[in-house]
Amino acid sequence: MTLEDASGGAAVGLGNSARGGTAPSFDLLYDVSLPVVVELGRARSTVGEVLQLGVGSVVTLERKVGEPVDLYVSDRLLAYGELVVSGDRLAVRVTALATPERAEAGA
């Protein structure tokens, strides 16, 4: 199987092992950048409180270190994790990969 860009440019062979061709190589995709979003929490504020936000303002979220978070890649739920501290930064430890059943059910 071959993919061509919309302008008719260079084609990329993906192979077809079902027809005796070579196995697909995904090496070209390993360096593709994808947006990763971790939903840390939410806060509820009045319009007045939002208008008072400025540099140095702190918005307190309902989540704490150790609590569960959802990890999204390209707007798709990929994994579940927990907030941890790594050095002086917040990080996420992946605790489970999302399955289609769990993602549709909302956890």
C-alpha cells in the first residue's frame, strides 16, 4: 500500500504483510510531535474573581498530589495516572492505560 500527499508528491510505502510484502515500518512516526494534556483539576470562580487575576495569582484546584488524573493525547483519553512530585516539579505516574470500554464509560 502507498500513501501520496495531496499535492501528488512523494509516496511512502507501508508494506503489506498479508500479501507477502514487507511488514509496515513505523520508524517515520516515532519523532512526530503530539499534544499531551493532563487534566489537573478545575476551579469555580466568580467573574469578579477572574477579573482580579494577574501575574502571581494562585488558583487553587481540587486535586492533590497522589490523586487520580486523566492523560489525553490528541484529545483522546490514553491513560490514567496520579499526580506525583519529581524534584521540584509536578509529574504524572501512569497507573493504567485506557481501554475503549473504560474511556466510553468515563473511567
